[in-house]
Amino acid sequence: MNVIPLGAFELSLASLLVLLLAWLSFRTRLEIEKPLLIAALRTTVQLSLIGVVLNTVFASVNFWLVMLVWVVMLTAAGYEVMARQKVRVKGPGRFFIGASSMLVSSFSIMVLILALVIKVEPWYSPRYAIPILGMLLGNTMNGIALAMNTFSSLAWNRRAMIEQRLALGQTAIAAVEDIWRESVRTGLIPIINSMAAAGLVSLPGMMTGQILAGNTATDAVRYQILIMFMISSGTGFGVILSLWLMRRRMFDGRSRLRMRDSFHVS
Amino acid sequence: MAKSNADASRIAMNGLIVDQLRFMHRGPYSFGIPSSSVFGLSGSSGSGKTLMLRAISDLDPYTGRISLNGIDCQSLSGPEWRQKVAWLPAESLWWHETVGAHFWKRPSLEWFNELGFGEEVTQWEISRLSTGEKQRLAILRLLQHHPAALLLDEPTASLDKNNIAVVEKFILKYLSDCQGLAVWVSHDSGQLDRVAACHYAMQLDGSLRQLR
């Protein structure tokens, strides 16, 4: 069984809905029509391109080609995380804190799952490796971006308060304890919510795709549970790692708050 | 002769010693404050009094040497030093809902009473405190670790006349009980006459001039 193919005409019908929304936004001065249309255009172009790329990569099971796709994905995710920060670390850390956290969390979890759980041969088979990293990155990226943005913004706004806690002899860790907790929670709440709602409210995208492609629902469900566990753990570890790296930049070796030296408002 | 030399070095080591202190393009400052004494400091706003207190409590980077009773600042971690050399900012900030949550070592009831509070003050909500109440509680909060040096940034600026006297008396009693010392910043030279052994003014160019 195969998916009913969609042509350009069917897609343009669907695009009318987006155009209608943009028109509504324009008329009621919501001022969201421009970002909406740009994002819709980006989705079309980026996905069309990746379709062509993936066909090539799937055709040849070449490790270096797969590696190249991973690196591009990770770099894009790193930039996306950086772009979502209002208060950014100065210097290359503004990119590398997010990117390295995603590398460590998403990448290692992907390798673990491919090699030990799915046991696909070879472990880097692009048909598995690329979509799985894509799903992992897409979700950890959201969590990490949310958590980092919360952490740096709160620390920036409450820097006088953090300093007073330091002045009372608290350690750096204790002085940002509540901000830390709030940021980890902010990063993890979306994935916790979607795990809680899965099956009842929403059928996750991957599962829907598998069912549309003709797989049995039970097979699709098992993959989806696996993916949910990977995403939530990857997001959690990635969030903690990124906040840990960020906290190291907030304080110097004498546990002094260095917000103004190490961060700036973009 | 040898004995008196040893005495001199012991005396020199006691108290807070600030030697060639530079921070944020200011200084150098060199002075010593013996134990059980108060160093009065005044000066117009913007002259850098607060910056100096921040540097001495190691909240801002500095060069030079600071030591307290012979212990060099750099030989302790930042938090350990700040537990001994405690800075009281001009305006206190609070981060928990209740007063009590800010105290990890509950002060004695006697201390609460001396500053005009009953035991129930720990249950009070921060949002309902007046500025003056916050200031008096900030002093109690500062003393949790029993610091040997206090860096007081206009500690009575938000208080009425009655409470000014109460707080002066309380701090002086604390200092004499634990042989502590203090830098006391105030715009009121009458107050510095009452509490401080000496009075320096920070000039706009950042230099210190002894008034008394």
C-alpha cells in the first residue's frame, strides 16, 4: 500500500489557507503576516530541497554523506537556538553552548538507539539515521532554546538580586538555584505535555506518517513510544548541559556575577 | 626589641587591611581598620563608595591585597570571604515569599527583639514589609554567618529617627561582642561622629581625604 501522491495543485489549494490567514492578519493589523509568509516559503523551499538531497543520500549508504547531512542539521539547529536568545553569551559561545549541548545529547542518544535498540545494519543507515536525528534535534532544539532563553533573561533581569545573594555568602549555584529550576522546567514542559497528551489528544507526526504509509498501527505506536523516550531524555540532558555551560559563563572563579562582561542583550 | 616587632606585626595583621587596592580604573587605596572599630566614609553620590565596598567584598575584580585578621582574601573562596566580609547594599532585595525563607540560620529572638520585631516576623510576607522594616531585617539577614567585617552602605538611610538610634546601637553592640569592624557609609556626618572612630570623605576624583 502506498500514500496517495500529492501534486502541486493539491499543495497550492492548502496554501490558500495560509494566504487567507495572512490576509486576515493584514486587515486586522496583527503584523504577523510577513513572518508567516516568509516561514511558509522557507518551509516549501527547504523541504523540497531536502527531499532531493535525501533521495540521493538514501540511494547510497555512504557514511560520510550521512555525516555531512548530520553536520548541516546540527549547525542549523545551533544557529536557530542562538537566534532565539534575547540575552546572549558574548563570543563564539553564543553558538557553541547550544550546538555542543545538542551534539552531546541528541547525537549520542541517536547512536545508542540505532546501534543497540533498533539494531539497524549498518547503524548509520540513512533511512533511519537521518529522520531520527531530525526528530531528536527538532525537539531538543526547542527545549534547549526555551531553557537557555529563560535562564539568561531571568539572570539578566535579576542580576542585582543574584549579587545580593552572593553578598550573603551564597555560592554561585545557590544564588541562581530558583532561576535554574525554572529554566529546566520551561525547557521540559513542552515534551512532558506532549507525552501526556499523546494518543489522547494528538497523534504524533511520525506515527501519523507511518500509518498513512500503510504500516500497522501497533508498529507505528512502538516506534512512537521509542521516539518519545529519546526526545524527552535528549531534551532533558541537553537542557541541563546547556544551562551548566551557561552558568559557567555567568560567574568567574571567585563566584562573582559577570553578566555585563559575558552577556549582552541582542 | 624582637618582642615589640612581633607585637607590631600581630597588631598590623589584625583587622581589615586594604593594600594597593585598584578596581574599575580607581585607586590605589591603602588603609587598615583595626578590630572593634568603625571606619566612617562619606562622599557625594557617584564618587565610588559603593564600588569600593563591592571590591572589598570581592564582588568585583580588583588588584592589590585585602586581608582580614591575617587571612588573605584570595586564600578563601569567594563565598567564604563574603561570609566574613559582608556587604549591606543600600537597598535590600528579597527573593522568597516570606521573611523566614531568607534565613537559613535563624537569628536569636533577642536580635529580633532588639530591632523591634517579634518572633512572628518570620511568617510575614515580603510584599507587606515597609522600606524601613526591610532594611532592619536586611541587617539581621546579613549577620547570619556572623561576619567579622561589615561593609554598610547607608544602613539607616531609609529609617526614621527612632529606628536610626536602634540600628546604630544594635550594630555597635554586635561589633563589640564579636570584635568585629565595619566600614560605615553615611551622608550624615553627625551619625559618623557617633559611630565611627575616624571619618574619611571620598572625593569626586576617587581619592580619600581624612576629615577626622
